Amino acid sequence: MKIILNNRTEVFDKNNMSISEIMEIKNFSYQKIIVKLNNIIIEKEDFKNTIVKEGDNLVILHLLAGG
Amino acid sequence: MNIEAIKKQHKQIAEWKYEWHPIDKGYNNRTLYVNLSNNEIKEKPVSKEMKEKFVGGKGFGLRLLWDGTKPTTKWNDPENEIIISGGPICGITQYSGTGKALCVSISPQTDSIMDSNVGGFFGPFSKFAGFDAVEVQGKADKDVIIFIDGVNHKVEILDAPAEPIDSHVLGEVLHEMYSDDEKDRKNVAVVSAGTAADHSLIGMLNFTFWDNKRKLVRLKQAGRGGIGTVFRDKKIKAIVAKIDGVKGNLNNVVDLEAIMERGKRFNREMRELDDKQCEMKKKGTAHLTNIMNDYDLLPVHNFKFGSHPDANKIHGDVWQSYFTQGVPDGCWIGCNMSCAKGVDNYELRSGPYKGDKVIVDGPEYETTSSLGSIAGIFNPDFTIEANFYCDTYGICTISWGTILGFVMECYENGILNDERTGGLKLNFGNADAAMDLLHQVAKGEGFGLIAGLGVRKMKELFAEKGWGDPQFLQDIGMENKGLEYSQYVSKESLAQQGGYAMTNKGPQHDEAWLIFMDMVNNQIPTFEDKAEALHYFPMFRTWFGLQGLCKLPWNDVEPENNAQTDEPAKVPEHVDNYVTIYKAVTGNQNFDKYEMITQSERVYNFQRIFNLRRGYGTRKHDAQPYRAAGPVTVEEYESRAERYDKQMKELIGVDPEGKTTEEKIAITRKYRENRYEQLLDAVYLRRGWTKNGVPKIEHLKKIKMDLPELIEIIKDHQED
């Protein structure tokens, strides 16, 4: 499927993937993130059961830390 | 060690008595001046203008250094100075991260202005003793201690021939020597360097704090730029401050209640959210090691790569298993971030303290990389022991690691060989040789003397001797302005390339860390967006250094509702905490988050022009080594060929098919170098500078920083 992830077009092999699956594929291991699917904030406990579909707009915003 | 016998050898060279006054709304309104050439000790008044334009901390350091030196002053001239200053907020105990000091000097590495921030107790204690800054000029003939006695209100210069030099021993000796009894140990603070600072240009300052739980002296570091080398060149063994105790409102702030309220809010965040966010209390900044590896940002093999299969051996969880848990680890009183982690009872396996059981302060994230992955060493025991020795010897772990990466790559490329290294086989991953090299620096012998010069001077030396291709040395030597890069791979973030190479002092991440915003989030896609970030964040973060604040509590824990705010990357609630605290300390009710940026801009531009005054501070000095921007070698390109080929097709518009790797490297390089030049244009424009990177007179007028001495420097550099 083709989605917009962080303002870039991304293509994944599968359709209808959970946010957790996408994060695993992208190796997004950082904890301090804000996730928005089609402009709606998704809480961490819902990452596994929230499904991302073709054409969706997913934002996984990494906040700063460290240094 | 017989402390009394050591103390008996002290000889008083000079003494100056002063009248102590309570701090008024965060300021003593005077600074301390000590000259080691003529043994003059005096106080200098702090004017209203100095507070308005320079605020405190780094601002005071820069102002005093400008006045005390000439454009031609070299780092080892007697007139060079070391200034240590906290700032108006420094020393409050009701909010986390409020005990920092800024050290300012002319750097032996960059020949220009260096600033380095540090925790520990000296910043607050020197302030409580009566001074907004400690300014040391001149050079002693023999090793001395400067003693700021905030109990009896006098300052002494003492001949001090018998004390050891390495910081972990010296700190213990001086805390015992200057305290009345064990209970009083907490009222002493020491600044020192170490034996490697005597033999290298990367010397560092250690600032002690007394760990009341462990009953031990701990060390925090002002690492960057060789200020420890200046310190030892002046023959200073230590600067000691003593006070008669920390009480609730020594800063005599205007509104203590307001600060306490914000402090309680922050403490609740740490209590409830830290375990879900950065785990600072458990791991400190070392929690970042595996994250940086996951995002291909952890320097491996001298920044060639950003990850390594063995990085799991230095995972944040591994560091947690080494750190003593459940102890208060704040480097200043009242800090709930508690990130100054320590490895207790660590038995050393090498060097002059072999067999001793010591406390090792850290490693922090930077050190897990610099004394580890950058050298291809994924062994926590090496990192911990090297961390200990860098600290006690007084050299910067960040610079040392980037030096190590460079010499190892030179060795693997035949630029260095056994003859040139004195037999050290400096391949990536050779922990024994790396440790031997570190001990050589402290002893002032062998190849350690060359490595201790730093990357820039090694590049020049190797090129002079005909060792290796000068262009290759330039490309892989990770320094800018003469300072070694800190530990993030910036290749895939153009904004971070600017965040490093456009800094005033050299590539340290304390001005801007924009990699996630840029590379991962894609929040700042245009040059204008990146320029805005490279204006706001360096200015915002400069402000911490004016006040005596630590950056970490700003964004290493964030309020639960931060995601719902307009600009989560700025952590608006914490910015508001700082505005509230500043107003509550100083009583300046006109202050707001915009004035915060303007305060920083004044000092930031002053520092830029200070560089210009010394012959630096223009566009060419913001150039970066190509390794910071893209792949230098075939091995590097091919390790991420899919990424680079995709970018070539989609961003550059060139089909990589049928091209050799060398051709693809050249195409990528041309594109990336051009983008960096465009970034410079955009950032200079946003900052109110000319195309050559010089502040415009009209901009200085706008921010009310059009001081005659600055206009004099820039007036002939206004062409745009």
C-alpha cells in the first residue's frame, strides 16, 4: 500500500497494517513520539489495533531529547 | 594521603579580603578578578548595561574576555583568561538543573573563543561566596591553588607543590583539606584538570560535587575546546570555593513561591513520566545509545557508519545494569532529573591506578559512542575504564573519541603505521592499543603527544609530512573550526550539518539537535524552514548558558499533554516554566519568551563578532568536512547504496544505473555540498547576517546590541 508517512510517500508490501507493524518495519524504537493518523492523535496503547490503510496520512513525530 | 603534610607545604602568595553582601535578585553585582602573574586580586563592578546586554554565564564570560584580551592574544599568552560564571538563576534549588556554570577562554584547539558548560557545585558556590563570575588571568611560576573562602570572605593564592594533579585524587584531597569535618565536605567545590591536560591541547576541567549518599567526591566536566590545557598552562592546580552551607533562598529571589510551584510540576512529571519517556533516572543520557543505533545515527568507525550489529552490547539496558540504581544522582541540589549516573566500586585493570576500586561518573551517551562505537569497540568495560581515565587525566571524552576514530582510520589506510605510532596497532576495535594511547597522553610520551594535538593539527602535520592525501585527511577528519565533532552522524540531516558547523565554537550539539525534526519527521523540508530552526533553537539553547541552567530538564521529560500543543518540539510548558522562573528570580516583569530569544541573540552575535575580531567568524569557517555531509569512501557508499541510489534518482534526478560507485560518490557530493551552501545563505539571512556570515549593523540595532566596539569590527564587512 502507498501512504503518506511524515510528509513523504511510503510504499509497504502489505495492505492494512497496524501502526505497530509500520513502526517495526521503520525501526522506530524511540519512545517519545506523537502519532497522528489522518490528523487524529493515536494513544500508545492503541498502536497495535489501529489499522493504516491505502492513502492514509500518518505522522510519527519524534520529539527531541539528549545532548 | 597525609592531608596535613600536604597542606603544610602551602605558602600564601597573596590574600584579598572582601565585604560580603547578600545576593540581590540573582546577582552579586560584582565579579572576582585574579591575576596569577602579578598576584593582584580584586573585584569588578557589574554595571546595569552588562546585565542588560550580557545577562550572566557565557555572556559575562565573553564580555570579560573581550575586555581582557587583544585580537592577537594566543591561548598560552598570560593575558588569556579563564572565566567561570553561572548566571542569575544559577544556584536556586527549587527547580531541576539549576547549578550550571559556563567556562570561557581562548582555545588552544581553535585559536578562538571557547565556551563549555558544566555541572557540579563550583558555579553556585562561587556565586554564594559573593561573585557573579570568577575571572583568572596571568600565569603563575609554580603550581598554585586559588581559594575563594566564602566563610571568612577572603581570596588567597597559594603555592601548592604537593597535591596530586589527577582529578579523582585531587578532588578527594581538597574536599577533605578545606572542610572542617565530614559533614562539611558538601560545602566545598573544586575545579581541577589532570595530567593529560599538561601534555595535550584537549585538556578539560573537572568540577566536583560531594555525593552525600555515597560519601564520595563526584566529577562533572567542562570538556570542550581545551580549557583544561589553558588552566594547567597557567599552573593552576585547583580553584576551590567554600561556603558555610546552602539555604533555601540564597539568591534572594523576588517570588520563591512561583519557582516552587513550577518545580513541583516538573518533579511530578519526572515521577510519573520518566519511566515511559527517557528513563533519565535509570540510565541518564546513555538511554540514547541503542536509539541512535536504530536510526543509523551512532558514530561507528570514525563516522563512516551510523549503526553496527554489535551495538546491542552497549544498549541502554546494559548501561543501566552497570549504574547504581535508586540513589540521588543530581549534580546540583534539588535536581530530580538525577542523570549523573555512576558505576560504583569499579576495579581498574590498567594504568597508574590499576587495582584501585573507584567510582566512574558516567558514561553519558556521548561517551558510549566516543569511547566505544566510533573506534569500533563494543565493550562496556573498555568504555567505563577509558571514561574514568579521561576524567581524571582531564581530557574531553568527546574530543578524544573523535581523535581515536580519526587515527584508527588513518592507521587502517596506511597513513599511519607501526613506525609512526611507535608500535601501537591502532585498528578499529583494538581496545588495548586505544587504552595504551590514552595513558601515553597523560605521560606525555609516544604517539600520545601527537594524538593529543587534536584532529585539525594532526591533519596539518600528516599533510606536512606527506602522510596520506591531504584532501582525504580533510574529508575524514571530523572537526570544524579546530574542534572535534560530538557524537551524532549528520549525513542524512542537512539541518544538523548546519547545527554542527555553523556553531560559534565548533561542532557541539548544545546549540541545536535537529536530526529527528529534519531527517525523521520531515518537519522542516525547505531551506527557510531549516533556517528558522537554526535560528530559534541555537538562540533558545544559548539562553540556558546565560542563566546557569541545564538543558536536559527542558526536553528529556515532557508534560503529558505536550503532544496537544502547537509546537511540541519547543515544549511550550517548559519554556513557560523558564519565563516564570526568570521573572521570579530577577523581578523583571517585562520578560517573556520573545525577550528570551533576544537576550540570547545579543550574546550570540557578540560571540560571532568576537570570532571575527580574532580573524575567524565568516562563511569559510562554517565549512564542514565532507564526512559530516555524505559518504567519502566506496565502502561507505556501498554500505547504504540503496538509500543513496534512491536519493540520486528521486532528489538529484540522475539515474544511478550503470555508474561506478566512484561516479555516484562524486554526483552525491556535488549535490550535498551545493545544498549546504544554500543552507548557509538561508540561515545567514534569517539571522540578520551578510552572505559572508557577518552580522549586519541594522540587525544589531534591531536587537539593541549596536555597541561601538562591535560596529568598529563589522563596519568594513557589510558587503552583501
